[in-house]
Amino acid sequence: MKQRFSSLDVKVIAHELSATLVSLRVSNIYDLSSKILLFKFAKPEVKKQLLIDSGFRCHLTDFARTTAAAPSVFVQKLRKALKTRRVTAISQIGTDRIIEFQFSDGQYRLYLEFFASGNVILTDNELKILTLLRNVSEGEGQEPQRPGLTYSLENRQNYGGVPALTEERVRNALQTTVQKTAASAAAAKKIKKKPGDELRKGLATTITELPPILVDHAMKVTGFDSATQPTAVLENEGLIRHLLQSLEEARKIVQEVTSSDSCKGYILAKTRPGVENAPSDGTEGDRQEDNLLYEDFHPFLPRQFEEDTSYTVLTFDNFNKMVDEFFSSVEGQKLESRLTEREAAAKRKLDATKAEHAKRIEGLQTVQLLNIRKASAIEANAERVQEAMDAVNGLIQQGMDWEDIGKLVDRERRRNNPVAVIIVPPLKLHENTITVLLGEAEEEEEEDDASDTDSEGSVDSGYGDSEASARKIRETRLAVDINLGLTPYANAREYYGERKMAAVKEQKTMLQSETALKNAEQKITAELKKGLKQEKPVLQPIRKQLWFEKFLWFISSDGYLVLGGKDAQQNEILYRRYLKKGDVYVHADLHGAPSVVIKNSPSTPDAPIPPSTLSQAGSLAVCASSAWDSRAGMGAWWVNADQVSKSAPTGEFLGTGSFMVRGKKNFLPPAQLVLGIALMFRISEESMAKHVKHRLYDLPETLLGKQTSTTTAGESTTNNAEDDESDSEDSAIDIQEDAERRENPLQSTDQYDDEGQYPERREEAPPTQAAASLSLSDKPPIAGPSRPMPTQDSEFGDEQKDEDIEAATETDSAPLATANSPAPGSSGKSTPQPQKKGQPPKRGQRSKAKKIAAKYKDQDEEDRAAIEALIGATAGKQKAEAEAKAKAEREAQRAAALERRRAQHQRQQRETAEHEEVRKMMLEEGIETLDTEEAASLTPLDAFVGTPLPGDEILEAIAVCAPYSALGRCKFKVKMQPGAQKKGKAVKEVLDAWKAASAKKGVVDEKGEDKEKMWPREVELLKALKPEEVINIVPVGKLRVMLSGGAGGSGGDAKGKGGGKGAGGGSNRGKKR
């Protein structure tokens, strides 16, 4: 397997790095190990990570790696010199395996060596070595390298330029190869070369700009036989020209691979042993890395491997990505194998402990069974045991020596004495014990019969037969120790007593074994965790941050993106780049309060922002200010985007992050100082459909029921008056319209209905018959909750109110109106009524009427009109006529609007019915799709969900810090309040609590179906979270974490996820940290 760069690889990687990293600045430097460094480069909106393995490789990486806890001395020196420096040039030194990085126009230079043991050398502009990874002593062909010396470039390969390819150069290279071969043969040195490989190896050492694999590829392309000997080529001018053509082809390939900013890469892989049906060829999208073992990589596809069917070729559009994939895959396999080995070792250790305890218990059980067998054998052979005991005791009583007693027993055994046969030497007379061979109770009768038969048939048998039979009997019987001082039955009772003691010991051992095994398991698990912490985790791809993650951000409970600046510069960026038409600007009059922007939908910029979103944005503005530390809740305010500007009054100057707000500020109620940390999951586009359907049709389904009932009622009353039918249909239509565009009591608007027939309608609660409801309109709208949806009564009441207003206006405009009459449009006082026919005139009216008739009896209509025009008496009449005309126009517009609404309502009913039929079929078949309008309304925010649904493909997890009220739908969440704990420690505590909860039994649903439990994919992404990334999203410095029940939860309880549903819940039971 290829492990280090060739000169061509260095050339290609330097070319790609030059196109990618030049103009970027060094943001930081880390050491992953003693020889592996990680450089982070960045500029606005661009971040890159460069991995340097001294002597082996150098490439950009897309995988996150664990850095060292503290930087080494070498890395500290690199940081001091290079941090924030701009990369100005990257190039290869000649054709050698050295890459040069120039910083600040050559003020600092970094050299990466990829030959021998490799090195990383930092120099100044005069090539004086400032620091280096390892000191190099002077040796053969190697100059010394240490701080203070000058780094030499003169002796590097082709530093002055690559010589031209000519026949003379090729001939000299061949002659040099022949001379080296002859010198090696004369010195009797064994050179490891494949047969026919002399020419390729010789050219690689003489024409150094072309690596051997490239020369071999060029020979196969041009048809040159690589097995030709160098001496044969020297003797043939045609072969020299042919070889020159092959080398020119190799030069051409080098120029092609470096002609563009990026170069293709090819990985040569073999199928893993034991895996069948592997793909014959592969691309970056459809390869199966699990079934392939990477062997080699090149910036071109070698002809010799292209024709080999045992290799699978993986093609990449970028050489950097290819190298990163190659080495990261190998590195990941090594890390995974190390982790697996540690887990296997811990399992073996635990299994050995369990086996030891099981063996101990099994031994006690065997002792019990053996004691029972011995006692039973003594009872079954009590007479024989008594005879043996009497014989030995008799000899002892006679004063015979113990050794003589043993010899006597042996002699009698050889004579086949039945008493001596059952006694087993040696005698343990010092313990007052002998060992006898006894048959067990069920075998005793069979053995007695066999003994009688043998004795009858062995009258003429020899000594050998009796010895063999005795040995056979001895093997099938049980050896029992007999105490000479006790009777046979007393000996049997001794064995029964030992059996009872073993049984008691077994019970105690089993009880202690459970405790011991549990302690051993905990100890081994702790050791495993400690070992896994020392090991680096398996490589995870670097998550590409979205554009809004650099700000304070969250998605409100209504689905709006809320952005806040972390400092004055970000406040300025939010205003200049992201505050657009329809957005809302939220701020608080507190020190340190950020500028908060609520992004409205670009398709409907005039749509009002819901009150809950405004409240949550205001909470963020207050919590991120000095109010958090002082623990004093204050209120925020909001204005529209067009009210914010950077134009200062004359003579004044607005600094960075300061803005001028013109017009009315809409104040919000005081916000609670409660934040929360939660996890949001990004799902795939295929999974977004289910969530969009769930969100779009959950609420309207309740409205559809009302519409259906209204329509049914309308159909059942078709014989009623036409105006009643119109009013009911108009009311039903208005319900749908008000549901689509609900007016916001916290947000003022100058827009009326689309038809514009209600200019005098005020923002107030629906009027009812109760008198108490009339006072709702007097309450300030800023502190009120969301207005309930209008009903049929409210719509009808509005129409009746308009008619009353119009009638009052006409009456007030009559000539008989006085100064004390109510103003037009007011309905609080009664209006004067005209006198009815048949009533007698009031006192004085008749004489007054006669005087008027006598005074104007000579005037005709023309004179009266002229006089009225002269004195302005016709103004009231003209006004009345104008109002009547306006009323007629309004009625016509209302009738047209009613007809238009009726048609729209019928169309919506048809579309709803069709949609419900299709939706029912799709739900039955388990299909989720989006229509054109829904797909158009789909935004990237729809990919972020707090609680995934079963079957969702979870791509990544993102930590978010937001007001706790905005995290109601998040599965993983923890509440935070003002406190004294630093946020770094608090964040680590929260992550550790979640990880600890995932290790508990019954918390993880392996099938991923129970939404209340953790899923394996969620646990995997949770463990990949780094505290450093989560700390940056918390806008406060000190806090208190509210974890419920120690953040653990029990077996199958989903609340063990550091809060789960309502983690902490804001209750006083939360443990103070």
C-alpha cells in the first residue's frame, strides 16, 4: 500500500494548494501527534484545514480530528510566527519532494520535506532556520539542520530548472545505469529488482523529474518494451529514439495534470477478501468503501492497472479530495480497529472473570456430589470397610511398625486377599486414616457377581491375571478416606457433614459472586472508557456551517429565522446584508443588547410576524444583554425594517453597530431570563416532505371541519332569504381568509381588506351580545395574547355595525342637526328621528310653519335653488347625495366581492376535497410528496427539525441556544438561568449528561421508531459534538443549568436525555450547578 508522496504527487498537490490557499490567513495551528500537524486557514466565508504528516503526505481534509490537549513547543513557535499571516505563494522546490509555503510576501517560509524521515522547517526571508520539527545531523549527502543555520536550496533536485530531454541526455542516463549495474555486480551486491526492471529503475535515478510509475505508463502507451536491457538500448539508435518518445509522453502527462487549478485523482482498490459482487468500476458517488481495500493512488490512471481486472478504479475530480479520502479511510480503519481491540480486550477480561467465578461454583457443586457418593459407598460397603479397619487396627495394636504394616498389606494384595485388595497404598497412619476402594451402591451387586466368576475361573491363572483384574476393579471403584478412629457409619456422617458445608459455601459464593461480577464489570467498563478517551475517536466529516451560524440564531416556534449579533461588527453586518423588506428589527434599551433581526418570508414580505416570534426575539435581545448578569427582566421593542437607518442627524456620528430608529417603537412585555440549549437535526430532502405535510395540514384540518359544517348548514337553508344566505357564505369565507392572514395584536399594519370596503374598522375583539366585551377594544394591544380567530357572529356584527354607522352619518347630515348632535360615525348616542305621519305637531310648530310658507310663497324652485346656492344651504344635500352614491358604490363592491369570495370558496372546497382524497390514498400507501406550491414554499429551514419522525434520514446534528419557549419541539433540550457557573463547564456538563443517558439500558431505541427515546443515529451524532463548538453559541458568560433527576432518567424513560421533554421544566426540583 502506498504510504508517501512521489515527486509527481508533490507537484500536483502543491499546484492545487496554491490555487486554494493563497490569500488565506493562518487562523491556528495544532499538533495531532508528534509528526502530524493541522493548519487552519480562513478568510471571510472560507475555511480550510491542511493536514501535514511529516515525510508522508500533505493535503486539505474534510474530516474532523482530535487535537492535542496542549500545543507542543514546536507548534507554539509556529503559532507565534505564522498566526494571522497571509499565504502568498505555494510551490514545489525544483522537482524534489519539498513544498515551500511563503507567508507575508516571503517574510516567513515553511518547507515541508517528504523524503526519508521528513521534516517541517520554518525560516525567515533569508532562509535562516527559526525552528524545525527535528534536528538533522550531518551525513552522507545531507547537510546539518538546526536552528540558526541556513537552509540550503542549491543542492535540491533540479532547483535551477529541469533540463531538456535530448538523445544525448537519454544516452548518458543509460550509460550511468549500465555502470552502476556493473559496479554492483563487481561488489557482489544483491540488488532487489524484478526481472526486466533494470531500465525503469535506472531511468528513475537519472531522469529524476519522472517517477518510475509514470515512466512505465508512458512506455505502455507508446508501445516500448520495459523489459529491454539498458545495454541493448544503447546499442540500437532506434530504441533510443523510441525511449525518448516515451519520456516525452511522460513529460506531456505531467504538463496536462498541472494545466488546470484542480487535477483528477484515481484510487486503485482491491476487493476485500470474502466479499463478493464488488463493483467493477466506481466513481465518487456510488463506490462501496466498506468492501474495498485501498492500495494505491495517482494523479493519472496508469495503463498497467487499467488493464488489470483485479483492481477497482475510483475516480475523483479533485486530487486533494482523493488523497484525503485515501489516507482518511486508512486512518479510520486503524482507529476503528484499535477501538475494537480495546473493547474486545475488555470483553475478554470480563469473560475470564465470569468463567473464574463459574468454575469456583462448579467446583463446590462437584465436591458436594463427591461427598454424597463417598458416604453412600461407605454405607453400601460397611462390612468391608469394617474388616479393613479391624485388620489395620489389629496390626497397630500388636505394635507392628507402620512401614511393616504397609509391606504386609502389599504382600496380601498380591496374594489377592479380599481385605487387602480394597486398601490403597500408601497408608496414612500418621493421620490415622486409610484409603479404600469401594463400589457404589448400584454397582455393588454386579461387581460381586463378577468377582465370584473371576475367582472360579482363575484357579489355574497366573499372577499377571490377578494383577490385571485388580487394576481394573481399582479403576472402576471410588477411593474413600476412612478414619480409623470412627465406625463406618460415623465416617459416612462425616462426608454428609462436609457436603452440607459445601452447599452453604456454594450459596455464599453465589451471592458474593454476583456482587464481585458487578464490581468487576464496573471496573472494566471504567478502564475501557479511560482507554477510549486516550484513543482518538473514529474520523467524522467536518460539518459545513451554514451562513447564519456565525450569528446568534434560532428558529422560532412559528418557523421564522431569528438572527442576533455577537458584537458590534456583527450588528453592522446584520443591518447591511440581511435586514430586508418585510423583516423586523428587535432591540432592547440595555447595555450589551444585540441587534436582533427576524427574517420574514421573501415571497410574502408584508405578512405580519406572529406575536410568539416577536416575544422570543425580544427575549434573546434581553438575555444577551447586561440584564442577564443583573437578573432584572426588562422589555424589548421592535420596529419595521424601513424604520432603521444609518443616517445620523446633522452634526452627529453613528459608530459601528449603532443605528437610527425613526417612527414609533412597539414595546414588548418584559421577557423572562430563561435560555435553553437544544439539538436540531438536519434531515434529507426526501424526509422533509413528511414534516412539511405535517406542518401544513395539521392546523387547517380543524378549520376544514368548520367550513364543512358551515357549508352543510348553508345547503340545508337554501329556502331562506337571499341576504341571510349571502351573510352565512360571506362569514364562512372570512373564516378562511382570517385563518390565512391573521392580524397581529402586537404588530400594527396599515393594510385593510383586499377590496378596501372597511376603512373605518378598528383592531378590536369580536363584538358579542354581552356588554363586557365592549371594553376589550380599550385594552392596550402590546400586552395582549394572539387574537382568537373571527367567528360568524363577529363577521355579522361588523357588517351590522357598518350599516349603523352609515345610517348615523346620513341622519347627522340633515339640516335639523345641531351643534350638540353626535359626530359622524359615532354610535354611542342616539340620533334624532324624523317625525312620523299622523302625529299632531308640537306646540309652536304650526304657527312657525305658516310664517315660513307666507314668507316664501312667491319663490319658485329656480329662485329657491339660487338662494340656497348663494347662502350655501345646499352643502348638506350635496353631501347626502355624495354619501348615498358612495354607499351605493360600496354595496356594489361588496356584492362583487361577495360573488368573488363565493367562487373562491367553492374552488377551495373542490381543491380541499381533491387534496383530501389524494392525501388519503397516499397515507394508505405510505407515500409522501409535495405539490408545486408546497415545493416552492419549501425553504432550507424546513430541513431542521427538533424531533425527527420515524423513517427520517438524519444527516447531522446542530446545537442551538435560544429562549426556552422556542425549544418546545426539540427532543434534546436543557434549561438555563442566570447563575455563577461558567458556560464552558456548563456546556460540558450538559453534553456529558446526554452521553451518559445514552449509555443507560432501555433509553436507546435500536429500531428508531419511538420518538420519545434516543435513536442510534442521534447518539452517534451526539457523541461527535465537540464542547468547543457548542460553547460559542451561548451568548452569556455565567449561568445555571437545570437538569432533571441528575440528567439520567431510568430504563425506558425518554426523559433521560438531559431533559428530553421539558428537561428541567423550569421547576425548582432542578439541581443547581
